[in-house]
Amino acid sequence: MKELTVFLANWDVLKVVSTNQLDNKKLEVYLGDEKYCDVFYKDYHYIKPNHVYYFSLNKLIELGKDFFLKIDDALYLINNSPASLLPDFDEKFGYDGKDLGNRFESNKLSFAFWCPHALKVSVEFIIDDVTSFKELIRTEKGVFRGEIEVNNKHVYYRYHAIINNKEVIGPDPYAKYGYNNNQYSVASNEQIDINLNNDKVKHINHIEHIIYETNVRDFTIHKSTNIVNKGKFLGLIEDGRLTSGGNPCGLDYLKFLGITTLQLQPIFSIATIDEKNPDKAYNWGYDPDHYFVLEGSYSSNYKDPTQVVKDLKNTVSVLHKNNIRVSIDVVYNHMYNPKQSTLEKFVPFYFFRRDHNWKIQNNCGCGGDFASERMMGRKLIIDSLTYLVKEFGVDALRFDLMGLIDINTIKLAFEECKKYKPDVFFYGEGWDMGAKTYDKSECATLENAKKIPQIGFFNDRYRNIVKGIGGEVKPSQNGFILGNQDFVFGFKFAHSGSCIDITYPSIFAKPSQSINYVECHDNAALYDSIKEGLGINNEEKILSYIDLFSKVLLSSVGVPFIHAGQEIGFSKKNHHNTYNGGDEFNNFDYDLLDKNFEHAYLLKSLIDFRKSFYLSKIDRKEQIKHEIEYIELPKGILIKLTNSNIEYIINPFDNVLYYSFNSEKELVFINPKTMMNKKMKLKTAMVPPLSLMIALEDWE
């Protein structure tokens, strides 16, 4: 026959796809040289140009053995990949043990590898430049095990599996160290004892986070600093570093700002970056090829596979010592090139969602949606997250495209991580990506936010209302702070954390679920949106708008999120998603910091103010509902905090705004150069253009 393929459609059902008809053919199933069972016609479809047959069997097919369909005198291997999709697959093969990966005990190195479809598995290992092989033994739930004797500190290894009569080679999905761009896994018996300084980081509630997002390379690579370890983890923690203009950079800039939480873009192995030549290509890291091995290009010595782990632990330790928490951007909704990923090759059809035609779903837009709801997919995610929290002391996790991950996985992972870090914070992108192969009501989307009140969500309603609709360079419609008074009613909803019914129905159960932002890595730069949205080129005026955005963001209910550089007018030169755009579009511009340092000082002042602002510590929507009153003004808005006798006016327009209070107030303006400018007590306020003014009874 010209073309014929046989698949295992159920444990006792075969699907045969052939370019020829199979009428009057003798069919039997063979195991090795022996007949295994009989075959019976079940169903037929013609899907041009193929004839599709279904046959039932009188015995069940097992994994770990090669079965063949014999048609007349020809044998055709039964491809067992679709078994992964069967409803009882997890019941038969789901493994909840803690020993996957490698483990050193004295001079013995043991391996445990989940590969249920394989006929056999062997481990290739390299010791003292000598390559050897050890065949592993199949045990319960499709886990292959074995051990070798070794006295070396490091052992390089990878697995070879025979699946559907083909050899599959790849690294260990559970290894903690990698070598040569993760081509090999590494087992190490080196003890890495670094004090993570967890006790130096004060416990805070989720609502108290002030998140500052950057990238390991972006924040350290710029030419105009004396940071030594440019583009590396260690570059983030060098003390006493300065810009060419004498201002603090790197760690000292973070300390200067006073942020609570540093969010780093993905740090797991980046498929498109060569760890030996990190300047050859650029990528943010949203193309992971491993969920445990760290990105080698961030290491101070990529030749030592354990060095990157030491460097990250040192980084977290120093940040903790300076009371800065660490949040890691994690990417579990997809993996780079899923068809060629280690997960897909070793356990076909399992880790990525497929439709009824067995086609990998790509709602993420990055190649393939990860099947988080599968037992071993969920286990991989939870084990990876607890590794970050337990081993590195990570304080928070930011989930890329969290709306594609199932709610149960997020909840279970959160509870597991709390065992090691009681105040751990989970938050992510809750976008509805249109997943068709998984129930949307079970996905961690914004629409389902109230089902998981302990989890934060990026609030794009806040961005759309405050800045303008969409994350592109030019908003399709300008928001309230860009002078659109039509958004004054929506501003109440955004400012109050979107957790109370005001203008729109609430989307969150409590304020800490609302991650308030106007710029993030894959949105347009705020500077560019102001410039294009208003059609202005006046640098001073654009920076005045940026200052106003900072004031509004830091005085809003919810968790403020700042993208590194937005405070000083960083521009992407009208580009939008610059994930592979290189340093030119992405690195933190320390020359710009020198030029616009007073605007960074404003952000520092606002952060200091927010930490003392009682409303920023309240995480109950009932209290927000009863303590905030919004009054629309002809141009602008007045916000009253009823329990504290504080009022503040936002004027996002070019004209002076006048307002008369019921009694005399002390008026306070937040300016770039000085935090508070006290004024004499007045009853009538004159609020300058593009400003925020605080009115209070007495300032202490």
C-alpha cells in the first residue's frame, strides 16, 4: 500500500488512515512475532484523499510495547501517541512522586524519568570526557529508573528513548542544570549554601506591593554606567554604581526609588539566545525551552553549569538585604517550538492542547497552548514554581497569558508556594485568548477573577480608561489623563480598583487583585502614546503628562505597576512589541535618566507618599466603597477620602482649574523637584494644568 498509518484511538480501537481502501483485507494485531488479537470493522469515513477506518480489538493495547497491525502479509506499527488524549490516561500513568529528575546519594547517581509511551529508555552520560550508556528499567506509571556509580562533582547526561520505532534524544525536563544551551542536562552533587536573607524582607500584604518591571539584560547593559557584570544577574546587585552623570544606577537606583518589588522578565532557559554569544541575538525570554534550567547567558560563567544558580541566589539575597522583593515572570502557557520540545518528543500528544483532529492549539499565538489541566502538566508547573520559591526565595510570580492556564492549577500552585513563603503573591495576564479546547469557565481569565480572589490580574480597563484604549502606540481613543473628560465616569471605576460597582460592574473581589498599569513591556511606551495620542512634540509637556500619570498611578486603589523607564520618558521610537528588537529599543537609558532625573525623583517621592498613605493598605472592597467619594468637575475630578479629611483634585487639562471647598484647606502639590510644597490655608484652590493637588486639614 502506498500510504497507510495506524493510530491507537482507544485502548481497544485502531484508527487507520490510508490512501487505498482496505476491503477484503485480512487484519490482525501482532506483538513481536506472535499474533496478539483479532480485529473487527467498526466505522468508516472518506475524507478526501484518505480512507479513514476504525477497527475494534478483543484485547487492550498496552504502552511500552510495540504492536503492529498486520494487513495481509505487511506489518504496520501502531502509533501510540494518541493514547495521551484518552480520558483515563492520567489515571493509568499520572505520577505524583517527588523524585523525577536526578539525585545524588553518596557516590550513586539515580535517574527517574517519566516516559510512558517508550519501548525502552537509556541514559547517555559523560564522565571525564568518556561517554557511556545505561539502560533504564520501566517501573510504575511509565517511570524509567536506574543508577550509576560516580565520584565526579558534575555528570552531563541526556535521555534516549525508543517511541513509535524512532529514537528520541533530549535533556531531562526535571534537571536543574543545563549545559551547551541546554543540549545536555547536568547532575551535580555540589552544595550551594547561600543565605537568601528571607528574614530581611518585611512581610507585606498583597495590596502593599509596588512593582517595578525590568529585564536582567535591559537594566544593566547600557554603556553609560560603571556596572561591571553587564547583562548578567550579578549586574543587578553591584553596589555603588553610577551613571556617567553621577546618578545612582542598577541596585542603587532601585533603592533610591524605594520600590517594594522588582519584577524580572523570564529567566528560565531562552531557546533563541546562545548562552556563549548573548550579543548575537536579543529576546525578552518568552520562548522557554525548560522550566527548571536558568538562562545561561545571565550567568557570570556559563561554562560552569551551577554558576547561574549561585548568581541568582546571590541576586535574590542582596535584593532581600535591601528589602526589595523579587518577582519572576513565568511562561507556562506555551513552550518554544512545541512540536520539537523535549516534552512533546518524550510524551507525544500529552503536554499541549489538541483539537478533535489532534492538531496542537495555538491560542497563545506562540506555537502551542500548554495543557496545564493535565496531571503531569500541572505537576510540572507546580514543581517549577515551588523550586523558584523554595530554592531561590522568590517572593512573587507574574504569569504570562495566565488566562490560558486553568484555575485549579493556579490555586494549587499558590497554596503549595505559601508553604515556603506565606505572603507569596501571584498575579498575571488574565486575557481571554479564545481557548476552544478547554472550558473558558475554568480558565484564569479576568472574567473569572472573583473565583480566585487571592490572585492579582493586570487591569487593562485601568490602562484603557486612564491612558487610552489599547496597548498600541497611538490609542484608538485617548483616556482621561490625556484630557478626555468623557472618561471621567470610567475613571471612578479604574481608580477604585475595579472592585466596586461604580459606572461598570466590578470585576475583582478586592483591591489587591487590580494590577494598575499604563505601560508594560509589550505595550507601547507611555512617552510614545502621549506624543502620538495628543499629536505633540513638546518634550517638556510630554514629561508633564508622564508626571501626572505617575501621580495618578501611585494614588489609585490597587497595586501599582511601573515599567522601568516610563518615569523618565523612555521611548521605543514608536515601536510596540519589541521582544526581539535589541538593546536599541529595550535597554534602560541611563543617559536619559541623567537628563530627566528630577522626574525619577518625583516617582521616588510618590512611592514614599504611597507607603504612608493609609488607603493603599486597605484590601477590603467594603471599606473602599464607603471611604471614597468621587465628584465630577467640568474639567477634572475631585476625590474625597471621607474618613481622613483628605481630598485631591486631578486636572488633566491645559487650563487652570478653580474649586471652592466648604472650609479652608491646606493645599499640597506634588512636584518633580520637591515632594510637598505647603501652601497657606485657602478655601478656593487654583489647580495648575496637568497636575494633582492634595487638600487636607493639617499636614503632619
